[in-house]
Amino acid sequence: MTTHMIQGQPVTLPVRIRDATACAATFAVRATAVRPLLRYAGVDLVEPVPGRALCSLVFVRYLDGDLGPYHEFGVAYLIRSPAGRGFGAFIHWLPVNQPFTLEAGRTIWGFPKEMTDIELRLAGRTKSCVVRADGRFAMGLLVKPGVPVPSGAAATSIDAYTCLDGVLRRTPWELRASGVRARPGGAEVRLGDHPIAAELRSIGLPRRALSANVIGRMRMTFGEAEVVR
């Protein structure tokens, strides 16, 4: 086991998230427009249809975990694994609303976390998130739950890739989900006047998603980050 000191507190790997709720929406965007944005990482996009890449917008409420409670929003792209492991998720933007997880994420895994205001509304059937950064409205995402999806007890493994300060890293995740609902479409996004909103407009992010899902309860384990290059 490896232990990191973050703001005077020990964080021992693997880090465990015992209870979280998440919503995600996937959009088809222009691959030719995304590639220049990800040139800093040197990663290769997956194109399920020639000329189209997949961009996922995700918001999470962490209730119980080793990094404390916090809110998070993510912009991620489906890529070919630089480590030769099939596909992976490249985390391009990852705002959070608490300083402890921000420092831990950047220091331990190289996640591109930054401090923002993240407002979540999860009580009703329709779930929503509003992100404000630097005092500006960045984006809003609304997700409508679909039909229940069977979720077994087995963990799903995911490789998350990040590039911070020129260092490309791979972080293995294990995820167990329950209370999952999914549907085609099912999500709408509003873009504001923040630079990340302009960036998403530039890649042709549509207002409506290809698909959306809601995870009622999510448990995760984050391992040690591996430097790829």
C-alpha cells in the first residue's frame, strides 16, 4: 500500500468510494475538431462511426469515501488505450467543489481537477447539474432516467487516462453499480459563456445526447496511477 499526505491527512491507496450517485450522457461530436484539443496528451480517439468521436458529460455526488463528500463534473472522451489495453476514458476536464479532493486528485493521480461551483438536483426523477466557474455559467446538464438495467455484483474495470503538466497517466478503476437506469437520448445540455463551453461548441456538441444513464448507488476503488509517458 502507498500513502500520500494531503493537507496533513494520510490517503492510502487504493482509495475507496463507498456511496456515490452519478448521471452521465454521451454525445457524438466531430473527431476532426476534438483531435487538436487533445494534442497535448498525444492520445488517439475511437471513432465508432468514421468522423465521429464520443464525448461523455458526467456529474457525481460523492457521499461516503476516503476523499470525503464532494460534487464532481467531468468531460471525457473515448480513446484507444496508449497502454495497449483496448479502450479507455480520457478525462479532459474535471471540476470539483471541495479543496481536499482537488489536491488529492491532482497530486496522486494527475486528474485535471479545478475548483468550481457545482449545483446538483437529484431528488426528483429528472436529475440536473449546473457548473459555474470563475463566476461564469459554464454549462447545465439535465438527465431523464430511463428503464431499469440489470446490474450484477461483479465489478467493472475502467482505465482512466489523464495528462497533467505534460505527464500522461493511467489509473485503473473498479466500479460496482446498482439502481441503474438507461435510455437513448434522455439528456439535454445548455452551454454558457465559459471557455469550456466555447470548446464544446467548437466540436459540435449537440443539445441532445445519444444516450443517458443514472446510477443510483456507485461504489468504486481507485488504484495507483501509472505513468505512461
